[in-house]
Amino acid sequence: MSTIENKSVEITKGINGLEKVILRETHGSSVEVYLYGAHVTSWKNEQGEELLFVSSKAIYKPPKPIRGGIPICFPQFSNLGPLETHGFARNRVWTIEPDPPAFPPNVNATNRVFIDLLLKPTEEDLKIWPHSFEYRLRVTLGPAGDLMLTSRIRNTDAKPFTFTFAYHTYFSVSDISEVRVEGLETLDYLDNLKNRERSTEQGDAITFESEVDKIYLSTPSKIAILDHEKKRTFVVRKDGLPDAVVWNPWDKKAKAIADLGDDEYKHMLCVEAAAIEKPITLKPGEEWKGRQELSAVPSSYCSGQLDPNKVLQSS
């Protein structure tokens, strides 16, 4: 692995000796991703501010998944199937792809720092989920500090398989009661707190005053998370991922989660680009691609009133 000489990509040891990759962009932004779970655990802007939430009680010890950052839920979201919750990709050790393909010609690769991670099932995995696949995850840090995750999952089996998927992103927020989410108004959702009962969201931006666990359906390709106190807006752009999960455990549930501090729910919000309601089916040789791009922009200039469409049209 010492063959990677690029100063902007560093392979080092993280917590408990687990290997991690650090990507650094010339203006100062950075991303850290553990090979365990291909799990992004840090995304910092040019000022060095951490944009993702990771629990102070996170356990970096296989087979326990890491609490926070961006866990990958594959090949099963939540308990929607026979596997362990959220599937097994998040607690397997991935490998670094030594010879990754170039960016497609229509993508400006200048000043982009990236690493490709690879997961193939072991014999043990095939016993619990009997399907051969190749999963390539490209983690890219763009010149403006944007974080892109591109998943390519190929069926290398002789028969079709079906899966559900999510990027279970934990955003760092100053105070959950001062946060709102725009872009999901008036959409249908499945309420996980009511046995996945289907309802329709009201017309206002989503705000938080109690536990929320909803799967929004047929969502737009852009969602905005406004942090009023930090005067910061996260923008989620997604492709191939029609659903969006919004989750905050609130106080009672947080106390019941061993690897989450009792009050840490106030400083986190999960908004997860996902494919859940309509599972993905791949025939032999077929490939699925699911992409999310995260950016953080100052929202002070619009005094907290943000029309995501206006802000995002320039991108």
C-alpha cells in the first residue's frame, strides 16, 4: 500500500489500529474513511470544522458498526429482510482498489482527490446471503470541499439478486431544535414509528421536537438541511436513490443506544439517500450506480430563509 505516493491520499492507522485513508484537498478540506465498513468518519471544511457527527461512544471494534459518519446499508436497509440490521457491508473490511478507473470524460477531474474501495463476499457472507457481487465505492473530495460517494454494485452471479440500500449519513448540527429540512414537503412517507404506515408530509419545512424516523418516497434529487445557529446549510444531491430517510432518536431512544451519549441526539441529524420502497434487482452482469454528493454552504445571506432550488440552480 505504500505505493500510493500522492500527498493528498494518506493511508494510516486509526482508532484501535484499524486502517483508514485520509483525503486532503489543497484548500484545507479533508475526509477520513476507514477500510472497516468503507466508513467515512470525518468530513472537514477548509476551516477544519467537522461536518459529520460521530458519537463520542462510538466503538471502533469489529463486528460492531461505527456509530456516526456515513455507514453503508447494503444489501438490506434496517430489518427489511432476513439479514442483520442494515446488512453486512458496514462491518466488513474493504480493500483499496490499486488500479482504479479514471473519471468519465464529462467529469472535470482537476483537483479531485479520490480513493476506490472494493468489497466482494467471503464464503461466510455467501452462506448468509448467497449472491456473488462486486461493490466499488469511490470516495471523492472535490475542489470546493464537496464530498461525493459513488457506489457501483455489479452482479457477478449466475442468477439475479435484489437489495435495498442507504447512505446512513449523520450530519453534525448545532442544536436539533434549530434545524429544518427543505425539499421533502408534501411528499408521502413511511413512518417507522407507526409500523411503516404511509402518510403525507405537510407543506412546511420539517422541524424537530420529538423522535423522527421516516422514509420519504420519490424524493427530489436535492435536499437542504438548514442549521440556523451555525448559519450553515448542507445540500444533499443524489442520483439513483429515490428515497430519503430522516432520523433523530430524541432523548428516550438515545438513552437506550449504548454507543450514543445521552444528549448527543441534539447534535446529530440523519438524512439518508436510499433505495428502499422499490428494491433494486440486478440480473447477472448488470451494474447499479447510486451517488450522493454533500456540500456545506453559508446560509447567513438569506437570513435563514432558503429556497433550495434557488441556491442550487447555480451548481
